[in-house]
Amino acid sequence: MQSPVTPLKDDFSLDLPTFERLLDFHVRTGATAISWPHHKGESLNLTIAERKLFAEAAVRVVNGRIPVTIHVSALAVEDTMELARHAQQIGADGILAITPYFWTPTVEAIHAYFVRLCTSIELPVLSYNSPSYLAGVEITGDLMARLIERLPNFVGVKEASFNSEKFLEISRAALAMRPDFAMLTGVEYLLPSVPLGGIGSYSAAGSICPNLCSQLFDACIAGDWPRARDLQYKISWLWLLFRDQYPSSLKGGMVMMGRPVGPTRAPLPTATKERQAYVHAELERLGILDTEPHGW
Amino acid sequence: MPQLQPGLVHTPVTPFTRERAIDLDRYAQLIEFHIANGADTLALPMHAGESVSLPDSERRLLLEFALERVKGRKPLIAHVSETGTGIAVALARHAEAAGAAAVVATTPYYWTPPPAMVLEHFAQIGAAVKIPFFLYNAPEEMQGTKVNAELCHKLIDKLPNFAGVVDLSLDWQFMIELMTDAPRLRPGFQLLAGTELMVSAGAIGAAGMFAPLAGIAPKLVRELYELCRDQKLFEARAAQEQMAALRQAVKAGGIASLKAAMRAMGRDCGEPRPPLLPLDASAYQKLVGELDAIAALRAEPPGW
């Protein structure tokens, strides 16, 4: 599944025509679903009005060809509630929400948060677990089981611990209760998760190398582990390339692929010409430039 | 350079008498149990063997005793982690002289050292011996001190005997980054799962597994290991989930729970040494209840 970046004009305002082009690119190049705006889409650097505007654009442009989910996590939980209601009004297929930012909430507070969010709308809700970015705040297996028990529209998790034990504690609790619960990884860590019941991932590099993403997914689902390993090593190297000050370098790389999407909003830096050249050299070394689409 | 493919590595506990002395008779019995129940290699005394509660002289004695009892039937890896680099170096030299097949060491205790210090620590331990040196990466056990792929690449450059990483970080980002380059820089370089969570590590390329729970559930450990070794990863999920349930049951109580679970399986190895406390009666009953709920344990051998 692809989560588009947020294209910006040189004055850092939203670039709607390029966003529409990017959505269409993802749909044409094999995305199985669209989700916006993840942190990669600079969610927390956008105003709530901007997030609503582009959420509407995403639903309109994708136009039912594949599902669209809206990431509603915001600093203020009241904004999250508002974005969730909005997503339902505009016809999105679901929402995605992380554990609350900043407050390092207790297990009971996280439980109360998801209960309030999920009972406020009828849409399916995907949770988002990212302990390494949120000071250890996480959804444990026990908490996941309680939420599944309580909430019929609590349907999956974007699991971004990238840790064998954390993934497994959630997956074995969740899949025992709800076999179709969606165990998804945050970026393309499909090789270590699919054998444990993972059924997909979001993507960091999909706007650079959509073919590689699809090949990795197919190899994992088919259990072709030697091929999956080669592809996983390659795509994970790209993640290391993009991870630092994400998505600055990713946007720089998109320039190199003929799909410029403008600068990155502060406090994140915009990739310099030198950084773009380094990303270009790495893409060349990995063979990405020859095997992936150039331009829109 | 001598090679070692450790495969499935059992990491025995260290039995103590009521007077807190090492119970060597029981240790001999335990070693025979591990050899008869699926170990390809033994590693001792790991943290599961309370290495940090054994004075230097006891660590040496324990290793010599184990080597004498094993008599070459299986390779033996000596755990030589220490706070001071010089003390670890001396333990490594002793292990090689006594006949260990390899040494394994983690980051220095207590100092929470920066990367350059960690590199120098490992470089000195590895350079002290000619037998293979394995690095044990266990940030959760080591106050968060981590090893990264770059440090491993530097160690490959410095140490001809740096043979692999025993990983307890469980971190997919680290394991994949490590295995992207290390086997190219050092042919035969091995990733070994540091505990019985091998499906993801095996997918990434782990060739072996350290198994602190092998004294409780040797059959389940062997089944999980063989499925992962044979790359039957979808088939391994059921065994992995049972193994994870056992790990969670034992994890919170640490060594006290590990030893209590061994007693519940009919293989009493006494209680842990201070400062660790034994489980009290109600905690023991709770643990026994949790073990009873794990179906796979019913197929495990009772007693010795």
C-alpha cells in the first residue's frame, strides 16, 4: 500500500495538481491501497484545513479504484476526532490512528482513546504502533486483545516497532481472536513479518521504485524466501537512505526519478543538490534507475 | 581460521545447592540432558547460566568441568563477557587454552559506553584468541547499549576470527543492515538468533539459534529451529507462537522463573543466587498454571 508524500510549491504551499498526478501514479503502478497523510506526508506540518482539503482530493482522484484511508493522528486528540468525522463524511474507506503524541499515556489512557475514536465513527479503524518514535508508548498484545474484544470496527494495525517480539506478541493475540485482523508493517519489512501472519505493509520507497515493492510483496506471499531476501535487503537499504529526516531525502530522490514534488516544510530540511546527487548515485548502484519508471 | 557452525545452541542454567555452591553433580546431569535432547552446541555460562553471579575462578572451573564431561561430543562456546576489558580478555584466553570451540561476549556491563569504546572492547577480546569470536548484541539486557552494523563491519576488518552476531536486539532494521554486507565482507559470517524467536531472524538469514529455554522445552525448541533452518517459515509459525507463549510466561520473573519452570518439568536445578530472589509460592503456582496452558509442553520429556 502506498502513502503519498505531500507535494509543495516553492513557497511551501500545497501543490494540488502534482498531488493529483502522484495519486494517479501510485494507482497505475500497483498500489493496493492509498493512505494519506502519514508522517512521510508531513502530516504534523500541515494545518487541519489543509489535511481536509487533500483528503477530499485523495478520495476524489482515486475514485474507488482502490481503497483510501485517512491518517487522522494529530497533536490534539480533538483534532483527531474532527479529522475522523471528516474522513467518514467524504467517503473514505477507513482511518488510521497512532497512539497519542507527547503525553506518554498509560495503557488505560490509550484504551480509552481508541474506544472513543472507534465508537465516534462507523468506518474501519487501523491502529498504528510506533514505540521507538513515541518514547516507548506502545500497544501491547494484551491491550490489542481488549480493543478487538470491545470494538467491532478495530480491524488492524500498522506495526512499526520492526521488532520480532513486539510484532509477534500483537499478532498472536490478535489473529487468535480475529483471523482476518490486518497485521501490517510500517514500511516494507515484509520478509520478517509475513511468515508470522503479516499480510502487507505501507511503503517508504513506493514513489521511487513501485516495481520493487510489488516484487517483494509477491515473493513473500509465495514463500520464495531466497528471492524475498535479495529484494528485502535492497528495499531496506533505501529505507536507511531515506529514514534520516524523513521524507526530505525521499523527496530529493523523486526529483531524480523525474517526479519532482517540491520542498519539505520546516523544521525538516529540503534535500540539497549534494544530497540529491548522493541519492542518485545510490539509486544507480542498486539498479533502480534502469528498472523503475521515470517521470509521471 | 577455525570455523564453527553452532546450529542449535543450548545455554544451560547453573545449578546451585541450598548453600548456594555450584552443584557439580547436578550440572553433569544437566549437560547429559542437553546433549541427549537436541543440542548441537552448548554455550556457557550465559546470562541464563548466571554468569554475572559467578566469580572469575568459578567461571573457569565451570568451563573446565563442562569440557571434561562433554569430551568433544559437542562443541562448547565459552561466554566471556565482563565489565573490564582486561578481565574479559583473560577469560577468553583461558577458554581457548581449556579447549572451548569459540568465545562469545557482549558489551561491557555498567559503563554504557559510546561506540568507539565498545569497538575497542570487542577488538581486544577477539584479538586475544584464535578460535572464532561471536558478538552478543543484547541491548535490552545491557541498559540499552547497542551494536550497529557499522561497528560489526569495523570488527570484521580488525578481527580475522570475528565469526558472527548472536542477536537479542530482535531489531529487523539492524539484522537486515548487518546481513546486507557482512557475509560479503566475511564469507561464512553468521547471524544467530539470540533467543527462541527465530522465524523473522531466519527469514532475514539467521543460521542458528541460542536457546535459553531448551532446559524446559527441548522438543519445541528443536522443532522451531529445524523448521527455520529448512526455511519452512510459514510452517514454523505455530511452533513460534507456542514458543513465544513460553517465553512470555518465564520472562517477567527472569532466571527465578526459568529455574522454577525447570523444577516444574522435573529437572530441579535449585534457586538463583543473590541478588536474585526465588519465586514465592503464589508466583510459582501462577507460573505452573501458565505452563499448563501451553499445549506444546505436554509433549516435553518429564524429569531427566
